[in-house]
Amino acid sequence: MNSFRIAKVIIIFSSLSYLSVTFLRNYNSPENIEKRCILKFDKDFKNNLQTSHEEWNQILDLADNNYLKCMGIPQY
């Protein structure tokens, strides 16, 4: 009976470890990081018709910098 309990704990621990590693690998894949960053900063790229050209360029530069920071791309 005791060996069954130990085997059950080992199986549960192994399953949770495998699921955690699989989730983290999928979550941190470059495609998923890009999708999350695009969704996060998508509203910054929508053009408001009431903004001037200079203000719109500043908004785009800020959104672009934030997107690159989110993606982990170094800025110079």
C-alpha cells in the first residue's frame, strides 16, 4: 500500500513538471511573445483623426519603442 502511494506521488509530480515545462515553452515562444506584444500595443497604433501629424509621429515612435521593449529587442 505504501509503494502505491509513493508511485502516485511520483506520477503526479512528473505530470505537473511536464505540464509546467510544456506551458512555459509554449508561452515563451517568439510567436506568442510577438502576438502578446502586438495585442498590448495595438491600440497605440490606431490613428485618431483629431491628432496632428507631428503628434501622431510622436505617438508612433513611443508605441514602436514600447513594442521593441516588450519584444526584448535592444534599442540604440
